[in-house]
Amino acid sequence: MLQLASKNLENSAQARLTDLQSTVNALSDFTAKANKAKALWEDKTNSNIGKSAFETIKNTLAEMCVSVKICNYCEQNEANDIEHIYPKSLFPEKAFVWDNYLLACKQCNTAYKSDKFAVLDNNDDIIDLPRNTQPPHDRGVFINPRVEDPSAFMLLNIGSYKFEILPNLLKPDNNKAVKTIEILQLNNRDQLVESRRAAAVYFFQRMDLLTKILTATTIAEIKSLLTPYDAEIDDQMILYDIKVQITAGFKRDIQTHANPSVWNAIKTIESKTNEKWRAIFDAIPDALNW
């Protein structure tokens, strides 16, 4: 998980959310609010106004994804669901709040996150929230990537390909990391772990190839290094410009690949502790900002 680059919502879409949320908030009973939020959510695109608003909402959320329309939780699957970070069934007062949305894949949204949520008690211990019950407050025990940097709570271990909680966190922050990993099963889904390993291999192979390309002395040498799937080289360009163009393409490949948390861990940790990665970043220091 990584923090999202949050964007402001277009005015007409925000106005639609405000109207829907006002309808929910006008009710005094928790159950009535939860039922109304559910009904309004199910009918949200049944009008032209609603359809337009939620198309804008979804498109804006897609622009905020950690990679190209990739699930912001698992970082592997395509993200098509508008996910409520605070579940609307437990927090109907947040059902139509822009800052409570992100895009997630169907599997993360329904099979894992769903309505699971917890809050902290007065001792900062975890209280798991039963369904259909009003929470005592909204001190959530879940990392909110809209406003929080998950890397301040946990980092991916390039070795186990599992998230490890940072040491010496305050109790509330430690519990947030524990519960986020548990709810999303970030470390227990074998396909996620294997996908991260494959991403690490991909990142290394691409960056290792780029270092070779940047030290090439002829266009013919560069052509011999490129794969059949890389962009073709314009022979009319000078060697320097070709290298600039190729670097931009490789940068785009890295930044749009699945599992950006793997790349983040490589930049944060492997660049300092792994000899091969150190050599790559010494050769291409700008890549630390990719």
C-alpha cells in the first residue's frame, strides 16, 4: 500500500455527493441512516445527474490510483469498485464523503475489506465492530491511504515479499498496521506474495538493462540490447537523444507497473543495502525519484 495523491472533486459531482449525504444526515436513527445510505448508493446512477456525477468520481479516483487503475489495496488486480474506506453500513455519515473513497478491485472490496472495520478504545486497544451496530466513535484502526502514508506504518520486505510493521510505533499506529494487514490479508494471499516477487525481478531486469543501454557507445549496440517489445529506435536521432527517449520509456514502464510498493521498498531499502541495486542507482540516481 502507498499513499494516494488525492485530488479535489469537480464541483458538480461534489454537489451531488453533498445532496445525497444531506439526505442521510437528515435522519436521526442510526439504522435508518444506514438503510438510507445503502438504498441511495444502490440507486446512485439511476438518474442522469447521478450517472454523470459518479462517472466523474470514478474517473477522478482512477487518476489517483497508485498505478494505472490498479487496486490501491492489493496493487495487483484492476480496480473497478468504488470502495468506502469507512464502511457505509457502519458509518452512514461518510457514505457520500469524497475523502472516504478509493478504487479497489472486486476481490479486495467484497471478499476481504467488505464491512470489516475496527476502532480504538480509550486504551488504544482494538475494538472489532459488529455489523449493523453503531460504532462508539470513528477512531478507525485502518490505514487510510487518502490521508496517511502507509510507508510510515509498514514496509515491504524484499525477501519475504510481506509487509513488516515498522518498529517503535506508538500503540495506535501499530494497531492500525496490524489491523490493515489482517483485514486485507496482505501477507497471507499467496498470489499477492508471488506477484510481488515477480515484480521485483521485473524491476531489476528493466533497470539493469537500462544501465547497459546508457553505457552503450553506438546505436547498433543499443539495438542489440533492446527486447522485441521495446519502442523502435529512430536512426536519424543522435545517440544522446535516443538514450533520453529510452530512459523516459523505461521510467514510464516502472511507474505504471503493478506492485508499486515493491518499487518503493527497492528505492527505500534495497538501494542502500543491496550491492547490485546500489550500482544501478549510482548509475541512474534520478531513478530514486521515479
